[in-house]
Amino acid sequence: MSHFTFLSAGESHGPQLTVIVTGVPAGVRLDRERINRDLARRQHGYGRGGRMKIEHDEIEIVGGVRGGETLGSPIAISIRNADFKNWEAAMGVWEVDANEAHKRRVHAPRPGHVDLIGGMKYDRRDLRDVLERASARETASRVAAGAIAKELLRAFGIELRSGVVSIGPAGDPDRATTWDDLGAVDDDSPMRAVDRDAEAAMVAEVDKAREAGETLGGTIVAAAHNVPIGLGSYVQWNEKLDGRIAQAILSIHAVKAVAIGDGVAAAQRVGSEVHDPIYFDEEHRYHRTSNRAGGLEGGVTNGQDVVVRAYMKPISTLRRGLPSVDIETHEPHRSQWERSDVTAVPACGVVCEAMLAIALADAMREKFGGDSLGEMRGNFEGYVARVGEY
Ligand SMILES: Cc1cc2nc3c(=O)[nH]c(=O)nc-3n(C[C@H](O)[C@H](O)[C@H](O)COP(=O)(O)O)c2cc1C
């Protein structure tokens, strides 16, 4: 059972995205600017397509909040698609113009997208009916829900950050990255790179790919700081928080692999170079001097930063197309191209942050419950005091 979750609806070129967030206790103060800033961060990044020049995402909250404070009821959010005005004739809810719909029709599916399989599964002959919802425009909903999760986590001192460590061949996907390293990431920089020295090479790779009609993926590190000991559990497979975080991150469009802490690199090392030794002194109590485990042991948070690495594949819409088939004629046909990103790794980092926040907010609600923030905080403080004396 989810204790904090969200549902979303809306097509990429439809009128709006609608998000309903459940599991927020009453009494959480929301900061509209902070939420909108996260939406703007998702729109940023070198290598994005023309769509991001059209949209200026902002939330409109239409339920669950009064005077800037949550009521404990579901929170309903809408995010308008500014591009809808250019698509209304083809994407109208009640009526579509046959000519416009024909012009926008997708009949040569893109390998790497769900166009073909979605058409078969949902019995749609215009593959636009599939890609409109499968599109990563949906990630704006995730960032809005994640921003609400962050507001809740912030009330307990928990913060999140992310940064890009590689784009295509530039940078280092294994780069050791701490919370402080992520603090140096400049959201206004082209790539939101952890290593500022690698940024120019990343930009050059994107330029090269754009010129060749190609696309690029990359690697992101997302982390959470001040996470209490004991979120998640080892007692059942589906209570393990590492598994729950992995699901949240892997569900992001184009993310094909995820590692907790040194995950992937650790598989090639000996045990003594992987595990984080335990120390004790009166001042610091139990503590570690390394965090290779990424803050999780046995599916339970250990009080260290939760560190997640996400691997994003290259965008599947290539300007030069890929071998495919026309679904009407069954003849060979290059996959269709429409305005698309060359890379979206910097934006994907913001989405990873949001999904990590959602997984952690869910685990916090599971552990500390309460209908109001005050009740939840009472439970939290009692528990943290007890663990501190262990
Ligand atoms: C922030 C973000 C932006 C994306 N932008 C595009 C895009 O412009 N064009 C595209 O073809 N795919 C884009 N993608 C990737 C596709 O949405 C994704 O590859 C597709 O939905 C297929 O899903 P899968 O790769 O998870 O199997 C983007 C992904 C993210 C996270």
C-alpha cells in the first residue's frame, strides 16, 4: 500500500496535465515559488528541442490546500500545455479536424518508443494516440508531485540534490559523487554537470550529435541528505526501500539502469573495498567514514545520504530516422521525426530527484504516520530520540 503517491492524466499536446497527490498530512506549508522553480529546472538543459521554448510550466492548485497550507485531503494540481493552442484542431477533446489530424498522423513507429506496441495493444491506427501519453511530457507531473513530496521532507530537514556525471562519451559515469559535490551543481549551467571541467566536452558532444542527426544519453547522480535511520524494512521483499527507489527511478522515461551507491562498480571489487566500516565514539555515536552503500543496507536507510545513480539511454527520436515500417502499407519507412530533444539528461536529473523524493516521502509516511504534520513530527521525534540512545 502506498502512503504517499500520485496519479496523473493528460496528453503531451492536450489541454493540460492533471496531478492528484495523496498522503500529505494536514499542516504542511507549501511554497509556490519553490514548486514552480522545480518545474522550470526540468525545462532547462542544453540539447532540448523547441517545445521547451513554448512551455513555461506553472502549477495551479485546485484542491487540498487553503491559505498555502495542506488540509490532509488529496492535492489536485493542473499544469497547462501552452502548445495546445497550436494543436487544438488535431488534439481537441470532442472534435478533431480530419485534415489536421491527418497531417499529424504517426504511421512509421520509432524504434525505442512504444509507438508500435502501443498501437497493437490499444488497437490504435494513428500512433499519435500512443505517443501523446507515452511522451516524457508526463515527467512534468512527476516533478510537481515530487515538489510536494520535497515540501513534506523539508519539514523533517531532508533535502535533495542531483547532477549529471556523463553525457554520451563525455564525463565519467562512475565519478564518485558526494552531497557536497552535488551542492556545486549550477542549475543554470548548460548540463547541470557535477564536474564543471567536463561541461565543455559534454556541450561539444551534444553539438556533434545534433549535427549528425543523432541523440545522446548519460548518467545522473541524485541524493537525499539528513534521511533518518530505519526507513524501509528487510522483512518482506516489497518493503525494501532500495527496491522501491529503483522502481521509482526505472519508471522514468528512457532510464534503463539504476545503481544504489557504488552498485555497478562494486560488483568488480573485493568486499573490504566495498563495505563501510562501523565506528563508535561518544560524540558521534555510531558512524562511518565512507558511504559506498549509498545510505541503504538490507533495504533500510542507515542515516547516511541516500545516493542513486540513473543511466539514461539516448533519445529514441532521431532526426535522420531509423529503419522502421509503415503500418498502413507494411513497406519499409524511416521512423518519423518531430521536434525532439537531442539529449534530456540534465532535465532527467530533476525528474530523478522528484521520484527519489516521492519514494522517501512514502517511506516517511509509512514509518511515522499521523493525520497532521504535528502528529507525524511527534512520532518522528520520539523515534529519533530512542535511536540516538542506542
Ligand atoms: C526529461 C525527458 C525528456 C525526454 N524528451 C524526449 C524527446 O524530446 N524525444 C523523445 O523521443 N524522447 C524523449 N524522452 C525519452 C522518451 O520519453 C522515452 O525514451 C520513451 O518514452 C520510451 O520509453 P522507455 O525509453 O522508457 O522505454 C525524454 C525523456 C525524459 C526523461
